[in-house]
Amino acid sequence: MATITTHLLNSVLGTHAGGVGIALLRIGPSGVRTVVFERATDAGGRLAETVEIANEDAEAQYELVFQTGQYFASQSLPQPARQIVKEVVIRFSMPDPSASYHIPLMIAPNSHSVWWSS
């Protein structure tokens, strides 16, 4: 089984982003998206899930969808005049069905930064 982990940081406050909704979607060959899981980050802004990936799915594409708009709407922050970023979508592949994939993310109301870390 593959392991997907993430750690979200609130770059406005410089803290962990706990309670952010996250969905993992598998994109099929025809482009149809299937929900693999829906969870939320823990109080420390972290999420760890195992995912069953068949060998024939090694070429599949996945999307992590982070509900950052809902998260920032629930925070006691001065709201930007117009928050246009409601979610962050990261598309990636998991070619090794037994590997760990760590995708950390720094978030702000209208921006984000992501990198891949093994």
C-alpha cells in the first residue's frame, strides 16, 4: 500500500493548519474522477493515509484537493477584500504502489506553496 502524508502550515499566522478538509481523487483513463478518501488535517496540520494501488494503476493520476477557502473563512483573521482561491488542487502520480508520498503545503487566503518530499 502507498502512504500519502501532508503537513499544512498557515503562512499568515505561522502555525499549523488543523481541520482543513482534504479529498484524494483518482483520475481514470477517461478523465472521470473517483473519490479515494475525504479527511481533515489533525490539530497539527497533518494527515497520513494508506491507499491501495494496483500495479496496473501505476500510471494513474491523482488529485489532492485542499479546502483552503473553508479553512480561512473559519479563522479569526482579517479577511481579504476578495478571496478568490477556494481550494488548492495538486495533481500527481504514484508510480510505486508501496512508496510514501509526502506533499507539504503552505497556505494563505489567496496563495499557496507546495513541494514534494520523499
